Amino acid sequence: MERLEATSELQSRLSSLSFSSFPGITSKQSDSRPADRLQNTDLSKSFSQSEMEETKEESEQQPQGNEEAPADPALGEGGEDNNSAASCQLPAEIKAQMKPPTTWTSAALKELKAKLRTEKDSVVTVYRGDIMTVHVPTVPEAKKVCWEFATDGYDIGFGIYFDWSPVTSRSISVHISESSDDEDEEEELEGPVSNGDVEKGSKSHTNTNLAEILPVYRLDSHLSVNGGSHDFPGDGTYLLKFDNSYSLWRNKTLYYRVYYSA
């Protein structure tokens, strides 16, 4: 009995003991620490896993970002190219809308030659193989350019072009260029060419600012006066070409005049 009473008393003392009986340890702290540790451990694990997954996704998406990053400037550059292309194509649209020239012929051959013989620089010789180009810039005081010409004895090629490049001089000038064709090409062009065929000089033009108003044709300017006019399409320079590049042996005496009209 005494042992049983001692045992029950010991059990009652043990049951009455609490964590508050020990200094520095509370039941709240004891309950919270394991939970905190468990919670922190779980969060760290979940965070590290999610962070690894996000890092992996970002690493997979990074090349796409690198590919897309220069895409915007490329599109921007493309847009600028399109705009510049559109601005370059604007003259081409104007070229397509250019009016054709007004041309005419006259039998007053002797009268024109007699008149031009008295005028300075109106009678010239276009040597065999040469092309004489008369540069006629547009002027604010006029609205059209006019021309008349004739030759002695033989025909000559004639064509008109318009250069859209900015005008640097308002004075009419004459330029002579020698044909760079070899002898075989000249002999081929020297053969019979029907009136109305385009001459070789009108086929090759690398200047993108150049618009063709009248292709170079061989005209019977020794039989009649050839003349015409053309309204200014804008600010630029007319190129009147007198083409004798197809001739191997014959020089051509040319009577011509170019003038403005309102």
C-alpha cells in the first residue's frame, strides 16, 4: 500500500509539472519552434524549387528575348528603308505622269539654216562617234522648253531626257562625249536602221534621277526641220541629245536652237 501511494503521488506530481516550471522554456516557444522550423524548411524547399523552375524558364526564354530584342530595331530600320524607298519612288511616280512632248516638222529648211547662221554657236559639227548633249535647266520665268534643228546632207539621232537632280546652274551648256563602243558594235549600228528604231545610246542609263521624255531616234533632219516643246514637269535639267555615235565615217553639220517659252 505504501508503494502504491508513493507511486500515485509521483504520478500526480509528474502530471502537475509544466514547461513553465523550467526557466527559459515556455510551452509557447516549444510549440512554435518546431512548427517554425518545419514551416521554414518547407518554404525554403518550395522557394528553391520554384526559383529553380523560374530560372530554368527564364534561361529558356532568354534566347527568344535576345532574338526579339534586335527585331524591333530591324523593323524600325525596315520602316525607314520603306520610307526612303517611298521617297525615292516619288520621282518615279512623277516620271510616269510626265506629259509627252509636242513635236512637229516643217519644210522651211533653208529659212531656218539662213537664220541660225547669223546666230552665235547655233551651227556646230557633231563628229562621227560623238554625242552632243545640250543641258537646259528649268527657270522660274518660263513654263516650257522649245527646240528646232536641222542638218546638212544626213540624218542624226535625237532624244530628250530630264534630270531630276537639284539644279546648280541656270545657264544652258553643251557637252560632247565620245562613243565608247568598240568597232564591231559601231558597225552593227551603222547598218540599215529603220526610222523609229531606238538608238543604242537610249538603252543604257544608270542615273536613277533620269527620266526619258523622248527616246533617241534617227530623224531625217536633212529633209525637214524638226522641232517641239515640253512643259516643265518640275525643277531639273533637260538633256537634249544629238547622237552621231552610230556613224563611223560621217560628221554631221547641225543647225539648232533651244529657247524658253511661257
